[in-house]
Amino acid sequence: MTDLADPPRPLADGFGRVHRDLRISVTDRCNFRCTYCMPAEGMDWHPRDELLTFEELTRIATVCVERFGFDSIRLTGGEPTVRAGLAVLVEKLAALPVDLSLTTNGSTLVAQAGPLRDAGLHRMNISLDSLRADRFEALTRRDELPRVLDGIRAAVAAGFEPVKVNVVVVRGVNDDEIVDFARFGRDEGVVVRFIEFMPLDADQRWSHEQVVPSAEITAAIDAVFPTEPVHRGSDPAERHRYLDGQGEIGVIGTVTEPFCSSCDRVRLTADGQLRACLFSTDETDLRSLLRSGATDDDLAAALQTTVAGKWAGHGISNVTFIRPTRSMSEIGG
Ligand code: SAM
Ligand code: SF4
């Protein structure tokens, strides 16, 4: 515990960016196999004893909050809801003064949305990349569109506000559904957020040609449902509000409109590796530190060193860009 006389200090990097947002991957496992994320087969899961326990995760989160004033924690994976007892972790983290959110594929929410809400989860993002059953199955390699749609409705019914639906747009795969998704968001009362495809697919098939630029996404929607921009703050999503008052959309232009200069995130993988960036090629082994008797001072120092070494930007469009060896599900999106 931090001495109360010792207020949080900003966790700044060499470019003056202050970090306040912790992304925690609670598992590398997943019940889907989305083509832009995982291979069809052949993932080697981390053995259970390599995953951080709920106590270890809570301890790191507490250091982030008490030492550095973090105000936001997002749980992700793999698929976070396949980790047994997730609500127990939510309850522990909900005791911290943070905005606590979850990113999920939605497949288990009919059963879990209510208990997660009761455990203290504040917000929920649900991934859905096609509204067409055959295409959904081709994309996720699972025939579960009705379950995910029911899951989205269960999240709304449980009182999450707003529920956000994440759509990864891939050229030639689902870019003809952009306006359908806008309509879906308006009809269902959810905020749809379109995400540019990033070079983090396990199959390594990503190419620039498959990226649908965020400006193109916004223009396609604007032509049917006129919008106006909303101030985004440090939100990676560029926000646009419908002029008729029927909600808003978000567009996350990681590739064509990088927001690295305002990045305030650090990421913890399920096996306890701290990453300063989604695209980092190096990590800090917090699990070994935790399990070798590190003090909170030691953990805080490791956080500082990792963030101090953060680069200015991911440089996806540079010829020198090197893909991280871990794919999205192994990092935690
Ligand atoms: N399983 C959960 C889910 O799908 O929401 C959480 C983990 S998933 C890795 C987190 C987010 O990353 C999802 O919104 C997913 O669509 C997105 N994602 C995965 N691979 C991606 C890629 N190559 N480019 C862009 N977004 C990706
Ligand atoms: Fe699983 Fe999420 Fe990756 Fe899809 S995007 S394979 S649901 S971790």
C-alpha cells in the first residue's frame, strides 16, 4: 500500500505522454477463431500456472492506481469471459477508483452480462464483424451469430450504458456492411465503433490493401445518416454524432490516422508481460518479479522503466516496421 502522504505521480514517457489506462488480458484462450486474429488451429495455450492469478492482477492494478493515478482498466483477452470466475476478478478491481470495462466476443453474455454488472463492471465493448450468418461463421469460424446478437441485447438489458459494438473492417470481407452496421447501432441503441484492420493477425495475411481507411468509413455512413464530429479527448475513436440525434459512431484509424501521440495505455498479457504498446517487440516480465518477492516499489520501478522506453509511434506504414511476434489474442486487444 502507498503511504497516504505520497500522492500518485504521473507515469510519463520520454515524449511527455502520461499513462492512465491499463489493459489486462485475463486469458490467451478463446472460443472463437476470428480470421484477422487467430489461426484456425495450432495455438499453444499458456499453462494455467503461467497465467497471473486474480490476486497478482489486482496487485499490479493497485500499484498502477495508487502510485500513478491510473483511472481506467479494461479486461480483455483472448476471450475474457472464458476465464473461470471472471466476476470475482471484476469485484476485486471494482473496489479501485477506476472506469472498469470489458471487451468480449459476446458469446457468453446471455448468462454473464447480469453477474458481471452486479460484480461492478461499468462498461462493455462487444465485437461483431458481420450481421450475416454465413459471413459471421466464415469470419469467426464459429456458427454463433444469434448467440452474439442475444448477448448484445443481454448487455443492454443488464444496464450497460452505452454498449459499444466493435467492428473490424476488412476490405473485400465486410466493407459492404458499414452502413448496415450504422443502421444496426441506431436500431439497437448501441454505439458501433469501426476499427481498421491491424497487422496483428496470427496468419500474417494482413496487407495495406485490406485496410479500409477510417475517412472512407465515415464518408459511407455520412452519405446515408449525416453526422457531425464530437470532441474525442484521449479516446482512440474519432467520434461522430448523428445529426438526427439517434446516437453516434466511433472510428478507430490506427493505421491511417494513428493516435500514438495521445496514447495513454499500457498492456499486461495474460502471462504477466508488460507492454508499452500493442506493437511492442519487447516486454517486461512482471510475473517473474511478482513471484520472486518483488515489493510494490519494484513493480512501480518496472512500470516506469517500461514506459520510459516507449517509442513515439508504431510506424506501421514505415518500411522499417517489425510485426510483434505475438498476435492480437496473445497480447490483448
Ligand atoms: N475476444 C474479445 C473480443 O473479440 O472482443 C477480446 C479480445 S480481442 C483480441 C479485442 C479486440 O481486438 C476485438 O474488438 C477484436 O475485434 C480486435 N482485433 C483482433 N484482431 C485484430 C486485428 N488484426 N486488427 C484490428 N482489430 C483486431
Ligand atoms: Fe477470439 Fe476476440 Fe481474437 Fe476473435 S478477436 S479470435 S473472439 S480473441
